[in-house]
Amino acid sequence: MSIRTRLTLQFVAILVVTLLLFATVIYYFTYQSRREAFTESLFARARIVAHVYLDGTRREDEASRASYRRYLRQFYRTLPEEEVRVFGTRNQVVFKEGNVGRAVPRSLLREIRRDGREVLLEAAHRQTVGLLYHDPGRGNFVVVASSVDADSRQKLDNLLTVLVFGLLASFVVVGIGGWFFAGQALQPMKRIVGEVDQITASDLHRRLSRAEGYDEVSLLAQRFNSLLDRLETAFGGQRTFVRDASHELRTPLAAIIGQLEVALLQQERSTAEYRAVLQSTLDAARLLKDLANGLLQIARASDDPSQVPRTPLRLDELLLQAHEELYRRQPTCRIDLDFSETPDAPRHAPFTVLGNEALLLSAFLNIMENACKFSVGSTAPIVATLAATRTRVRLTVRDQGLGMNETDRQQVFVPFFRAEATRTVPGHGIGLPLTAKIMELHGGRVEVASELGQGTAVVLDLPAIDRPEFSGWG
């Protein structure tokens, strides 16, 4: 069921219930008011009949009394199917008028004499009222009047007909109007759907229109435009990444293919030449392997943070492990380690964070290897300082190498970017982007400070944990 149909049905249902309640209230109060008015007219009729009877019985003969009643009847209207009886002090009928065919229950007469008046509602709009009439000279009489409220019956039937047909017509009008107004209300949504259908992966620069308002549709368009901004950025980064990765992968592959083709051009070559070709091919293959590993690590670091397993880690021990691994890879590189704690640092395992050991080890090795590569020829040692406060753990790796200008520094987190001053240094430009991804997964950040000719400082900042049950010490 479409939203338009559902809104129309809900609107019609609400209005139907409201109109039914309104019509019921109108009919009920009309019925009550007419019934009460007819009851009062019956009581008035009973009083008139009692008055006529008592005055008429004072006449000398029956002919005079009948003439008196005919005279008074000219001044009041006879009610439909009227029945009037006057009962004496012993509940005997002393006067009756109309087509009297039903007996009056003795219980009703007792109630009238006890309460002074009584109303009995019957079917088909018939009412019977009883009145205790007191005559000073002759005592108490009971007057019982009965009649059918034919006028109210007709008027209520007409009112019911008008209400039924009015409600049916209202339902039709409300249904058509609800369908129309629901369509009008959902028109912006249809427009958004049409605009979204026109957006493809090749034109993510397009945005939804009319997103400047403050209603729900405008807020939805604003949120969707924000989503498109993120998607465009992600797709742009992906295209750049694929382009640069293809370029970087093509270089070692081209070197391997070229070396092998040159080796096959000559039928006979010396052992030394073959060894040189194999060594060059091996170097290119290792370069290709390192690049592939770096790409896989970037893909892994881009995963959902909730899917990356993390455990409490001592970063001082992890730094020592990275230092040993770096010395094995580059035995000529010298890195001095410095561990410092502030007075408010946790007493239990001050360098403990919640993280993934393999990813953080890769981040440490990346920035330390970069420092070694860019410090070739410098006599000043590289310093790696691990500092802990109560809430943060910071690793700062500072070298005295080539450095970079501000323009290049702002691009260091772009995959495969190489600064102008470091073009001659071996590398692929994926170390710092990978490190930034790893820090983002751990809720940390990476900062780079550098000046051309003054060296570079890279800072890894991670949130610390200060709970002995996590650290494993205490």
C-alpha cells in the first residue's frame, strides 16, 4: 500500500469517526429535547383536562357540561392518538377522553399518588404521563394522559435521513479531498525520488533541489545531500587510489617484464649477466610485494572499527618490539627511545591502550622507517619519545632529515603522494595514509610537523585506559 493511499485512508477514518460522533450527538440531543418538550405538553394537557373536568362537573346538567367541554376544546390542539383519564380518590375512572383501550396499571397510579407525577416511555414515540391534581373542595385526582409524538417521529426520521446522506456525501468528498491533498503533500517526495533516480555513480556532483527549508522534506534533502557529499569524496578518493595504485604497480611489473625480455633477446649470456637479471627481477618483485602488502593493509585499516578486534596493549612494550624489528630490517639506522610519564599518569600500566596489536605495530614501523629513510646522511640520531598522561598516550618520532614545505605537508595523508624533496627516496607514499587510517580506527590521531631542511616530527596520539582490570597489572 502506498503512503498516499495510507494517508488518505487514515484521514478518512479520522474524519468518519469524528462525523459519526458529531451526528450521534446531534441526533441524541435533538431526541432528548423533543421528548422533554412533548412530555411537558402532555402534562399541560393533563392539567387542562383536569381543570375542564372539575369545572364542567359543576354545571347543572350533562348537556351543559358537554357544551362547556366543546367550548374549551376550541382553545387547545388535540394530540395524536390521545388518551386521557381522570381517576377519583378511589382510583375509579371518573372521566375519559379519546380512544381509551388500555387499562392503567395500579402500580402506576400508586407511584403517581406517591411522587406527584410520573413519566412512562413506550415504543413508537408513545408517552404516558401521570399527574396528581388537587382540588380544594373535592380532594386529589389522578390524571393520566397518553399520546404518540408523531411530529417528533417525523422530524427525527427526516433528521436521520439528512444525517445519513450527509455523512455518505461527506465521506466521498473527504476521500477525494484526502487523496488530492495527500498527493500534494507527497509531491516533494516524488520530486526527490525522481531526482535521486537521475543520480548515478558518474554524476555524484548533482544535489537535490529545495534543501534550504526547515520542514521534514527539506531536512531529508539536506541529509541526502550530505550523504552525496561523503559518497562523492569516497568515490573520488577511490578513483584516485585505484589510479595511483595502478601506476605504482605498473612500474615494478614493467621493470620485471623489461628485464626478462632483454634476457631473452640474447641466446647466450654469461652467468654474471643472468645473476644480474635475476637480482634486478627479484628486487622488482620484492618492491611489488611490499606495495601489495601496503595496499592490503590500507584496505584492512579501512574496515569497520567494530569489526577490528582490540585488546589492552602496553605501548612501551610494543615500541620495543617495533624497535627490534626495525633494527633487523635496517641495522644502520639509529633510533633512541625515550619513555616519560606525567605525575597524573596512571600507576597501573601507564602506557596501556585498547587496540589491535598488528595494526599498531604496523603504524609504529611506518613512521620509524620513514624517519630512517628520510634521515640518510644525517649524523643526528632519531628520537622516539613515548609519553603518557592520565588520558592520552603519545608517541613522537623526530628526525633531522630533509623535511618538507607546508604545501607538501598538507598532502602527506593522500595515498601515493610523494613530496618533491623526497622523490629520490625509495617508497610508495602509503606509509602515512595507512598510519592515519589505523589511528582513526583506534579513536586517535596523527600529526605531522615539518620544515624544509629542519627535519620532521610525527606524533601518534591515542586514548589511554586507566583501569587495572584491563591492563593486566596491579
